Amino acid sequence: MLFGKTILVTGVSSGIGARTAELALQMGADVIGVDRRKPAGVMGSFIEADLSSQAAVEALVARLPQRIDALANVAGVSGNTGAALTLAVNFYGLRALTEAVAPRLREGGAVVNVASIAGFGWRANLERAKDLAGVQGFPDVATLVREFGIPDGLGYPVSKEALLLWTFRAAHMPLFRARGIRVNAVSPGPVETPILQEFRAVLGDARVESDIARVGRAGTAPDIAPAILFLCSDGARWINGVNLPVDGGLEASVAAEAMGF
Ligand code: NAI
């Protein structure tokens, strides 16, 4: 499915990004990994970059090859460093990278955004998500967070709500659609990676434990990576603008409860 393809994977030095890169390499792809930290082992080629500013994104893009088949946006932070940095990395940095990489994505290529079950509230918070996703360019995120009154504890879910809404919209933006580039999201539930301990601190143990209890266990990075790579592949060529929950049924359970059945 991915033999000979070039896949750009952010967040490659840990957890879901690391497993995505490893599996893509096993499937015969060339992987360009990006992270703010160096990976422990050798995994394709690697570019160190911090995706929290426009300047860093531009410097990264200048080092990328002209032709890329798919971009897997996996890098993310938990929210424990405040709402501004969380929105900068999880949404505005991701979006800036994706828009800058778009001209290098081959016709029919793919973008996969790793969102989260934490973004489930995008419908309930639609106006805020629309406004945040509607801000052009890479804003001064600290000012934006103040203007929107987003407390630090909400930075993570708000970032993922904006990301989901933008994913649906991007699938129809000429920048992507005119060249047949598909834009989809994958939304994990709790996954046993280093970030999960941080979620426990930000969201509380009870919330994390209740999510795990609904589906019997936490996910693992190997549970998530195949879904990301499927959406990167031509096997998903008619799948565009979707959010694929990869969570053992957690979103179905939460949605059923929210709809009262
Ligand atoms: P992780 O903490 O193991 O990996 C995240 C990676 O992103 C790290 O290697 C980190 O260095 C990198 N990163 C963070 N900020 C960066 C920046 N400014 N620039 C470049 N790289 C940066 O966490 P995990 O679980 O692999 O998370 C991957 C994605 O999955 C994230 O977007 C996260 O929000 C999402 N997710 C994770 C869940 C979980 O329970 N583990 C649940 C739902 C979504």
C-alpha cells in the first residue's frame, strides 16, 4: 500500500508517531520524521523542528523534498503547558505546516490529522471552533487565548475541536481539493504513551479511567498507526473529510450517552 511512497510524520520521536514511522518503513515507505526532540533510534530521515511558530514551520518546509505522498500530523502536546502553546502546536502549527506542504504533496496525496476523542465537543462548541479555525495565518496565540477567554485546562479539547472542524473544511479547500489531496482525521481515545500521564494530570485520573473502563483497556500506539497509514494510502482514495475514531468504541459509547439511548 505504501511501497515507495514518501511519508512525512510529525511527532516521530515518541508514541503514536514513532509507531507510525516504524510501520510505514516496514511497509516499504520512505519516512521523513519531524519532532522537537531527536528520536531514540534511527527511523528514516529526521529533521528537528518545533512546530509552535510560523518561523520554525517555514524553516522546516525549506528542508523538505519537492514531492511528498502523504503528511501524517501526529505531534501534539497535552495542555499541561498552557492553552496558548497547546493551540499553537496542536492546531495553528499543524495547519501552517499542512498548508505549506500542500504544494509539495503529489496529486491524489493525503493529509492525516491526529485529533482526539477530546475534540468530541466540536458540535456543542461549534461557534468557538469556527471562530478559532477561521483565524487566518499563524496568530499571536497568547493574545487570541485571552480574547477567547480559554482557560489553560481547556486548551487541549479546544485545540482538537478546532482541528476537527478545520479537517472537514480543508477537505473542500481548493488548496487540497483542486489536486485531489484528501484531508482526514484519526481520533484516538486514551493510548498508553508518555502523554497519557500528562492527561491524567490535566483532565484528572477519573476522566481517563472512565474512558478506559468504557472500552475495557487503553489503546496502544500499534492500535492507532495502521489507521493513520491506511488513510495515507491509495486504499483510502475515496475517503475524504472524515474523522475516524480509533478508540475501541469509546466515541460510539459517548455519543450514545449524549443522544440518550
Ligand atoms: P507522545 O507524547 O508520546 O508524542 C508526542 C510527540 O510530539 C513527542 O515526540 C513530542 O516531542 C512531539 N511534539 C510535541 N510538541 C512538539 C512541537 N512543538 N514540535 C514538534 N514536535 C512536538 O504522545 P502520543 O500519544 O504519541 O500523541 C500523538 C498525538 O496523539 C497527539 O496529537 C495527541 O494529542 C494525540 N492523542 C493521544 C492520545 C493518548 O492518549 N496518547 C489520545 C488522543 C489523542
